[in-house]
Amino acid sequence: MKIFDPTTVGRVALANRVVMAPLTRLRAGESAVPGDLLVEHYRQRSGMGLVLTEGTYPVIEGRTWTGQPGIETAEQAAGWARVADAVHAAGGRIAMQIMHGGRIAHPDVTGAARVVSASAVAAPGEIRTPTGKAAHPVPHALGTEEIAGVVRGFVAGARRAVDAGLDAVEVHGANGYLIHQFLSPASNLRADGYGGTPEGRARLAIEVVSAVAAEIGADRTGIRLSPEHDIQGAVETDPEVTAATYAALADGLAPLGLAFVDVLHRDLRGDLVQGIRRRVGAPLIGNSGFAVNTTRDEAVGLVEDGVVDLAAVGRAAIANPDLVARWARDLGENAPDPATFYAAGAEGYTDYPTAAA
């Protein structure tokens, strides 16, 4: 198995096994409608086997930042249709990551009256709002009867995404956002059917993914997970509890026949990640983490050794729109500029040169 070999995830045929990781870039403005900048950014990177979009909110209550794109309105869906058309015209494939921020939100960003989570426990630290940094608010603990509405929001977003022409959907269950807030015993203190046990903590993720798969097809549905990433207060420090929670989640997802499972973890070769892979029985997209840049040699080795089916790349994809062509020819790479990761405009977004430039 080689990283430049074609493959298939669910119903989606891919030209190679390099995946553009979902990358927060905040270029969609106050309207959250993808415009010309997003169209060009994703088009430039369509040489990667699968482009995963940045986290895109399905309901305004789940919006995390100003500039984050949405998939809640017809205008937002039309913007994403332009993105999908551009990627397809360039020969690529694109999947939308649908993300509900949960307690990683603020009324000054969403305009909603509240933020929500598994339990009434504020995330640590601060969040950036239009008027400056503010402490994370104490969230409203979702009532059992309210959770069905959360599931419906994901389903509606997934339907809009595929109707707009995107090839697949990735449910964001990682990095301290709402679904991960239910998975983590640090943020989920519930004693009802959505907490208290591994099966309870995994229940929301299973219900969301199952409902999305029923709506758009399991063969174009995936999920992103980040066990033990310990970010934004969704801490998982007990190895036995973590293993049991993700085993329950994987077992709940296994009957669906998902297109892929996308795991962010520092040790992709370890028992936790490989156990999730075996239990779910879907192609594994692996991302080795945020701490260091993923190198060509690392990505090639992970695929050739059979550790992952596809390798996800973040910073290198930001700085090298022609990354696959560079890697295929073993050329040098542009260095990413962190100062422009979350800025406005084209700088550090669509102006990185290709090797031929």
C-alpha cells in the first residue's frame, strides 16, 4: 500500500491517500457564507486525495468563532456548492466536517441566548469574541429531551452539504467540542443515559453518526475522534476509562459500515487507535497530532506500514497547495506562517506559491 495509490472511502473514489486535515482558518466573515477566498483555497488543494473542510457549524448555537463557515442557511449551502464545484472541476474530492462547538462558544459570537454542553461545567481558559477575550461561560446542560434537537441539527447540516455537492461528511467528535464533551468524563458529569458509563458517554456520538448515515448514506459518512488529546477541558487521563469509552463508541458505530474513521492521536500505532480501527471496521485516516508538523517521510511510512489507510496532513497543506505533487517528486516545501493562520484575507491563505511558480 503506497500513499500515492488510489483508494476508495465508502462511495468516494480518491486519487491518492493524502488527506487535507480539517483546518480552522476563519475566512467566511460575519455571514459565515463561503466566498471567493474559500473557493480558491480549497480549489488550490484539490490535488490531495480527500479535502476535509474546516469545522462548519450546523446550527447557530454551535458556532464557535466569527469567520467560521456555516451550513445552516441556503446562502451558506450555495457558497459551499461553489467550493465543491471548484474542487471537482480540478479533479478533487471534498468532505465537510460538521462541528457543533457546544460550550466552546459565546453569546457574543453566536447571538444565541446560551451555550450548551453535556453538563453545566465551563471550559477552562478564554474564548475570543468580537469585543475581545472573555471567560468561557457556564453552559446549559442539555436535557434529555433537547438532545434529539442536536441530532436533528447535524442531520440537516449533512443533508445540505451533500445536496450542495460535497462528496461526504465528517462528524466532528474531537478536540473538545460538543460530541467530545459528552465523551470525556471531565466535561460529562451526567447520571442519565448520556453519561455515567462508557456506553452512556458514547451514546450521543453514536446517535448523531447513525442519524447522519441514515440520512445521506453510511458510505459517505465518517467521524473525527481525538482520544487523549486533552484539549479545551475534554480531558481523558484514565487509560482504562478512555479505552472503555472508545470501545463502546466503536462497537456502536461498527454496524453502520462507515466510509472512514479519522483519528487524531500522538501514537497511531498503539492499541487504543488500532483497537478503534478494528472495531469500527472502516478505513482509518490517521493524524499524528498538533505538536509537530507531519512530514512526508512520516506520512509515507504510516501508509506503507499499514498503520493507517490514509494520512491526514495539516500545516504542510496550509503552506503547500501542491503538496501531493511536491511529495511525489520529493521536492522542498514552503514553511507555514502561523501569524496568518487565523487572519483575514488572502495572505497566508491563497498566496502560497506552487513549486512551478
